[in-house]
Amino acid sequence: MGLVLYLATLLAASTGPPTPSPTPQPYMRFCTGYANPDPKIQSFAQQVDISLNNERAKLAPQISRFLAAGQPGLPRSFLSVKIDAFDLANLGAMKPDPAKKVDAAEIETAEGTRYVAVSVSNDRVVALQPLPIMTLANAYGISRQFAAYVVLNELLASDAALPRQGCIRLFDVWFADTPGVLPELKSAIMRSPPQPNITHEKLLMAAYRDFSRSKQNASNPLTHAALTLLGRSPTITEVYTDADTTLSMGLTIGVVRMSKGSARTYATFAIFGKRASLSSPALCVTGDLRCAQYYGWP
């Protein structure tokens, strides 16, 4: 999905100085738009669903036949086959090959779960090979980061209420090419806000202080003003947490609220092990829309 790949590139570049858009734009409220979708959105969602269901129906029996025939390093006996991700190159998890595309399949066996790279040419499976779990994690990671970014924009625009059902409808369409991680994303949005986590709170407070000490962040006058208003020890609250329940690779990502009195703002976060980090193109307290110009979209 080109949109997801674009945002992954944008997020990866967040270590550089933020650059405002030449034409200021409001925060994009895509979940709100999908809460009451117009007929065009509904039609597009149905087309996506039909297209991918047709692809699943074509590929799953072929994968089963390949496995039953015997493939090096793969089980011949299995319980079920399902597609977890479509076109890994398009998701940025694999180098593109003009001769074929590679999907990811999940094979359930009596011994556990195996992941398989499925090479497809002209709607036909041409090869199977074991798929490193990190490759699939990279594909899922793009959808996970993008989901958090969507939620972040919603909350920065207005945190009166998060349109969860709209987010779920949006996830179904935008992340349809990573169906293996969709249940995780939907569960995360329906658990928003998550249960308090003291360990996370301590890690995120340390991450906030690291963020506030960064010369790059302090050089932005809008971010500097927001950090000055919040002070050294604002209240830190997770509002959206995606805990990587699908692959259990250990990376938790989400959206955090930082508040002091009535002043509050939001940023994305990542937690891995005993370290956490915050990320934001620019910080403004809720109600100040000037930072929206730093939030890029295709």
C-alpha cells in the first residue's frame, strides 16, 4: 500500500529537523471521516474486501498443494493456511522483484506456527520458502506505526472523544494488506485508554525528559513553548497502546498524553525492553492548531 509506505518513510525521517508545510493544513481526522462514511468510501471498502478475499481464495489451495508435495525446510503436515500480508516489497519489508511478488503466509502445525514467503507470478504460486519472522514484523510495523499516527492526529485535532468505530473501519481498509495484524490494531483501539501501567509511566517520564532536553526539539519555538508550559514533570498517560500481541517481538508503540492543569498535548511513543522514546514533528497544546503544518500526509 503506497500510503502506508509513504508514512513509514516520513516517520523514519523524524530524526531530522521538522519542516512545516508551505500551506498550513489542519490535523487529518480520518477516523472521524470513517465513522459515518459516505457511499464512495463504503464502495471502496467493499472493493478492497472483495479483491483480497478473491486473492486469498486463489492462493491458499495452491500453498496447501505445495506444502503437501514437500518443500525444503517446511512442514508437509499442517492444520491450516492463511495469508498474513500481501506484497512484502510494497510494504517496504523486502526488495522488489519485477518478475514476482512475495506474500506472507501463516502455517499452523501440530508443533506450532510457521511463517512462509509465498512467491506469486501471474496469480500462481511459484515457490515457497521459510520467512524470517523479522521480515513479517517489519511489514506489520508499518501498519502499526501508521495506526498510531492516525490516532495521534485525531487527538491533536480534538480529544473530546475518539471515534473508535471509525478507526476500526479505517483500519479494515487501509491495513487490509496486513490482515495478520488487524486483530491486534482493532483490539488496541477498543482498549483505548488502556489500563494504567506503572512501569510504562516511569519509562515514558524518562522519555519525556530526554525529548525536552533535545536541542533539535527545543529549537522549534512551538515545541519549546509547549514544553515550557508542561514543565519538567507533567502527568503522563497512555491513551492508545499497541503491545505487539501478534508476533510478541517486544516493541510496544502508541500515543501518550502529557498534561499539566488544563494544558495537554500528545505524542507517539515506543517502548522496547527498559527503554522508551517519544516522537513528534512539533508539539502544541490542544487547541493550538499551528503545529498541524508539521504533520505531513500524501
